[in-house]
Amino acid sequence: MPKLSILLENTHYTILNPSLEDRVFTGVYATDLLSTAIKHMKPDMALITLISTNSTLNLAMMVDFNIIILTKDAEVTESFIHKATLEDITLVKTDYLTHEVIIDLVKRGLI
Amino acid sequence: MVKEHQIIAGNFDLAGRASTDLKRLLKSMATYPRLYVNRVCSASYEAEINIVIHSVGGYMTYEVSETTIELNFYDDGPGISDIELAMKKGYSTASQIAHLNGFGAGMGLNNIKELSDRLTIHSTPRGTHLKMIFTIGERDA
């Protein structure tokens, strides 16, 4: 399974709340409509999204995933990072657009 | 075990409290399959968000037993004028703030129906009641 540490080898990604342990993900799902994520995401996937609100974190808790990749233009507040840290959810910020993240992950064989 | 949670209309910061509490409880019990817990809590979260977006406020109750989980969501209106239409994918009356929070695409009720094993909806202008029953099945394995 792909590791977070390998994802971060590309400098276009920055981890916002580092944790001591590395993480793995079973795949990715990209959407800005959280209802589609509720319907289609499986546990331990990573979510690629522009939405950086409490709703995104709640979704992660309901569906059981702990990596959120926030794409270019996502506005991230300190309180959002704080809540994510409390809930043990790793936030990764990137300057890539959604499709560029997916292209990068495919090119590097991570998905 | 029966518990009740208030749900406040229009408050996206507090939206998800009830479902998060339910999730923590079910995880701590370590009785149910992970996919079953996720299914119950995802449906709960959708219903909770629906009350936040569309109603003047309400509450949810959950009843957890060994073989089934029952969720009830009640709000104080204004009700769903056409339930059949509201169940259609893509039909939405949600506000801009709901969209900014990633919801309001017209999938909520449909998701709830697919995630639950039994769903009943009663709605009048004075309020709506959603009742969901979940039993562990093949899709939870």
C-alpha cells in the first residue's frame, strides 16, 4: 500500500500536522461534494479535496480515513489544523490542482 | 441503550456532533463490523447535515441493541413538500453555505436510503421524522 512518506517525497506536498508514525492509504478519492465521498469512499483511502471545513473532518471520522490532501486554493485555518490533529487526521497541502495530484500519483505508481 | 442529541439549524461548526458521538460509542463497543459502523454513521451524518441545512432545528435519537441499530431524526419544519422528488439524485434546495461546506448536491436522502436497511420518512409542514434501521448483512463483511 502507498505510504504517506513516499507521497511527501515530491516537494509539491507539505504536511500540515506531522505525526510520528508513517501512514498508508489504500487508494484515493477526489471530490468537492462530500456526499459522493460518503457514498463511494472506503476506509483507509485518502481524500483529495478543496473543501477545508469541519464537514471534511467529520466525514473522515465517519468513513474512517485519516489522510486529507488539500488542493491548490484550499484555505486552511489554524482551528482546522488543530481539530484535525485532535482527531488524528493528517492534512497534506499541495499547490497541485486535483487532476494534477492524480496524475502525479499515477506517474509515481502510488495508485 | 438510547441517547438523544440536539441538532442546531445552520450551524456547520457543530454539525456532526451527534454522529461523531455515535461513532465513538460504536467503536468503543467493539461489537460490530467496521463497515457496518461506517455505514450507520455515514447515514447518520447525512441526516444530521440535512437538518442543519434544511430545517429550523431538531434532534436525533439512537437505540443500539445487539442485532440492530435504530436512528431517528426529528425536526420542526418546514417539512419536505414532495418526498419523491427530494429522493431523486441531484434535486436540491440547499443554500450557498451548504455548497461551501461540500453538501447540497441533492444526494443526501438518496444516500441515506442506500446506506440504511429500512428507511421511513414522515413529513408535514410542522416537521419531518426519518427513521432508519440497520442490521448487519453481507455488505458489512
